[in-house]
Amino acid sequence: MVEGEIISARLERLKGYLLLLKNVRKLGPARFREDPFVRGAAERYLHLSIECLLDIGNHIIADRNFEKPETYADIFEVLAAHRVISGKLMREVEGMAAFRNILVHDYLKIDPEKVFGVIKEKLPAFEALAKVYAGLL
């Protein structure tokens, strides 16, 4: 059984991060490009959002004794292979683990256009994945 407190705490944080990212999205790409504080905050909240999704997924994998993922990207693949998430949802979040690595490790390579693109396009998939996770509680 998935530990509800662990998942719930991360889902609650994720909810807050996604709300902040939605507010950034409303500001539009020009403000995002021009304001380093908005951009920096958005990058951090995006990183934390992805981290929550990966962490919860990894917890589910361990709890259910699924094969251990070798990389962050493998987390979503393992969840899809065991039908915890759909293949469609896996494809929608595909690449987010690699994007997290750029935000954390290759910060000199961060492209503001790509960051805003992820915020603009991927938040619905993040919310859908959070909903799946919440349904496991």
C-alpha cells in the first residue's frame, strides 16, 4: 500500500508549484524573457514540480516492487509498463526527466524559450499525472 502521507505531502507541494507556474504562464513569454526574477522562480518551480512527479513515481515503484528504474526517465516507463499510467500520459511527460537534469546540472544551457514552452504546454500533463497518483491513495 502506498504511504498516503508521503504521497499527499508531495502532491500538496506540487499543487502549489503548478499554481505558481500557471501564474507565470499568464504573464506571457515577453515578461518571462525580460524579467530574470520571474524566469528564475519559474525554473525553480518547474524543477520542483518535475522532482515531485519523479519522487512520487519512484515511491510507487518501490512500494509495488516493480523493477528498479536505472534513470529518472525510466520511472515513467516503468509506471506505464505496469499500467499505473497510460502510454499516452507517459509520452506527454516524456523528456521531463532529462529537462529536470538540465535545470539542475546544465544550468548554463537553459533556454528560456524552452522553459516557457514547457510551462505553456506540459502543465496539463503534470496535473493529469498528479491526478493518477492521487487516485492511488
